[in-house]
Amino acid sequence: NADMRGIFSALLVSYNEDGSINEKGVRQIIRHNIDNMKVDGLYVGGSTGENFMLSTEEKKQIFEIAKDEAKNEIKLIAQVGSINVYESVELAKFATELGYDAISAVTPFYYKFSFNEIKDYYNTIIDSVDNRLIIYSIPFLTGVDMSVEQFGELFENEKIIGVKFTAADFYLLERLRKAYPNHLIYAGFDEMMLPATVLGVDGAIGSTFNVNGIRARQIFDLAKEGKIEEAREIQHVTNDLISAILSNGLYATLKELLKLSGVDAGYCRKPMALTTDAQVEEAKNIFDKYVK
Ligand code: NGF
């Protein structure tokens, strides 16, 4: 599974003001990631794509657009997780038929599912397709924490090849790295990429790579080469940028920064709010300081 290592942007999706998908804008975001951010791949249908607010048909449409635009230029991962496992299976089949290189699924959320239920969810999804699966673990949004042993039980299914680890628990990350040296681990928090890379992650999946992909790759490569001080300097600039983005509203600001780069990134989708004038103004300052 070494083909899946590297830097993956969590794809932002351009929506029109009425919430419909702006296909032209989505294509431009994809091109910007490939041509200017030089990413190795895209993570399609994640939190960053505002995926959990979409209908099944809309999710499929985004998978289709991404594959049609990216073709085989980069790797594509389709996030198909949903607390409706039947929808996940349908999406997994759809993305596999489109030729996605792997699928991923968030841990099922909202209800307090037992570990056995979570395991059944993952096996149900991946056993329905001829593909590979990456677990999406994001405990701060889902409330689902899993132990080293529980990850091991999931990895008993050979088609489950890794985890997208969006957590600040570096002890757990180190334990997972030691226990499963042949599974893929992706760093999920862009602001913690350097420590995660030092601990041996295989790649990273992040929202801010849509605008900061070049620095992200520098941090990753320098850390892999053991050039920690140089990597730290770039992480410092990156985190000045990320903290400014987070203070101004994550997805709205990323979209404004893309617009300032000439990409029609559109609006966020309800119930996310429309961007205010003050946010737009602040995004210009952020752009001039860190992105231009
Ligand atoms: O946006 C979130 C969650 N996390 C992303 C990323 O882990 C999510 C992260 O890049 C993702 O990949 C996806 O599913 O779309 C952060 O936005 C970033 O580190 C800033 O905190 O809130």
C-alpha cells in the first residue's frame, strides 16, 4: 500500500448560495490542488467537503466530479462513512466502480455504538467491495475513542489498510506506529504535522493543504530527512496561518483564500452560515500575509 503515502488535501467543495453544488468551482479547486499545491492525492467527501450535510446523490455527484477532473493524475480516497451503513455500502460500491484508489469511513457517530458494532460496520462496508479501506478516526467530533488493541482487531481484516488519525494523542499515535508498522497512518491535524511525522506517519490528510500544500510538503519531507529545525520553522509559519484561519472560521476562510487565488470556491452549505463581510476582509489580510 506504499502507493498511498503522501500529502492528501481534504477536498473543499464549492456550493452555490442556495446550497447546490457548484461543479465548475469544484473542478477549479481540484485543479488548484493538483497544479499549484502539488498534492499526491485528494480525500473526497470528508468533513472539509461538508459531506455529512449532503444527500446520497450529492455525495455521488462530488465523487464523480473529482474522478472526472483528476483522472489518474493523483490518488483518490472516497470517504463513504455515514451512520446509515447501507448508504456507506452504496457509496463504497459507487466510488470503487469509479476507480477510487481506496475508500475511507468515519467511525459511526451520534449513537454510542459498541466496539463490536463499529467492527461490524467496517467489515460490512469493505467486504461489499473489491477495494481497500482507511479508518477515519476523529474522536473530538465523533466521541469515539479506540484502543491500540481495537485498531488491531479492525486491522485483522486485510482490506483495512490504515487510519486517518485526527487526534492530538501522540502517545496513542506512537503505540499504533509500533504495533502496526505495515499499516498506513495519516496525520489529520495539519497544525501538528511535524510531531506526527517525527513519530513516523506515512502521510497527512488536511483541509489547509488546499491553500498551504507546498509548506505542508516541506514540513513532511524535511522531518522525514531528520531536518527538524528547518521543518519547525515552516511549521511555525504554517501555524501562524492556521491559527488565523481558525479564529476567522475554518471552512469560510479557506474558501475566501481560494477565491483570492482565483478559484471559485463558493459558499458554505447550510446550516453553516454565509460568510460575513468582516470575515472576507480578514481573509484578505491572511492572504497577503501568508498565502500570496
Ligand atoms: O476539519 C477538520 C475537523 N479536520 C481537518 C482534517 O483532519 C479533516 C484538519 O485538516 C479532514 O481531513 C476531512 O475529513 O475533511 C483541520 O481542519 C486542520 O488541522 C485545522 O485544525 O475539524
